[in-house]
Amino acid sequence: MDNPTTFDQVSAHPDKKQREMDFLAVEINLREGRIAVSALHATTYQGLAASTGGIVRRGKELVAEDKPLKQDVELYKNQELLYDLMADAAKVAVDAAEIIFAHAILDATLHKLCKISATIDPNSWMPMIQEKRIPLKEVKAANVSQIERKLLGSYLEQLERESLMSKCDALFKVVRPKHTRGVLKKFKYSHARMVSLDQLRHDLVHKLKFHRKIKQAEAKVCYLFNAGQFFFNLLSKHYNIGPL
């Protein structure tokens, strides 16, 4: 990394403690989001397991009867079929919900990291706003620093509404890491995979594809959360921000 402005270099700024707290809050929110998604997954599958137990017990009871009534057997078969259909639908739905939730948490995490970065070292964000325009009356009423702050603020507001990949790309442009090895153990950042997951989230929400089985859904959710931790670690190293 090319001699970045470090957090210690702005230690005299009155907002240093607030920046530290904001940075810590990002990691806490990311961790709590992961816990929430894990709880959603566990609750759903525990409920399905409990329902399976009830179906199995009823089947054993019918087998144990010498001559079970035909209507009881038919009722059991219908209940078993209905359960299988509902269980498959529930699994697909919860997998989709987990991916949508994890994506939303990652998106919010990245935007917060962008704002923190812009607060610590606004100069590194100037290339993002060089081509931005501003009304002449505002130019006359402000100095260069005020104009830059206004343009940067507007850019960050716009960035919040843009795609997940826009935020990823913005952070990489600012941090400009020479490599990403060792940023997060057992994790390899892949731009192509992130694009694929971003598209998957888009399809689940806007093309209503949440009814289709998602391959390796749990691994996809894990990757999204690990990507959040990856960017947190990347900025932590870049600005030399350690734990409080």
C-alpha cells in the first residue's frame, strides 16, 4: 500500500474517538448480522426437524397397528406428501432470505466503511469527484474546501444508492492494495464471485426467483459475511486502526 494517511496522523482531530467508535460499530454490526442469519437458519431447520419427528412417529404408530384403517393410512400419506412439499419450500425460502439479508448487511457495511475512510482521509476520495459539477452561485458563496466537502458528501449519498460492487470498487480505488493475501485467513476475495452473488440477490428480489433451489446457499451466505470482514480488515490495516 502506498503510504496511506494513517489514523494516528489525525489523532489531534476532535472526532478521533468518534471515528474509533464508528469503526468498531461496523465490526459489531457485521458480527450481529451474522448471528441473526445463523439464528434464522437454525430456527427454520429445527422447526423442520421437529415436524419430521412428528411425521415419523405417526408412521411408526400405523405400522405397529395390526390393521390400520384405510382412511388413516391415506391421511398419513397425504400429510407426509404435504410436509415434503412445505419442507422443500421452506428450505428454499430461508436460503433466499439469508442471502438477501447477508447482502443487505454487507452493502451497509461497505457504505459505512466508505464514509469512515472519507472522514479519515478525504484527499484520497478527491479523484471520485473531480468531474462533478456544481452551480456557479454555490461556487461564489464558498471556498474550495467547502465545495470539496459538499461534493464528497453528495457523492457518498449517491454511492449509498448504487450497487454493492460500486462500493467494493470505490474502496479498492482508495486503499489500492498491492495484494490481498493475508487480509482474512482462509478467504480469497474474488471480484467475479462478488458480481455473481450481487446478481443472485438481484434475481431473488426483482425476478422473484426465491422459489428455486439455490446451490451451496450456506457457502454463499458465509462468503458475503467474510467479504464484509475482509474489507473491515483491509481498512483497519490501511489506516492502522486497532481495537479500542
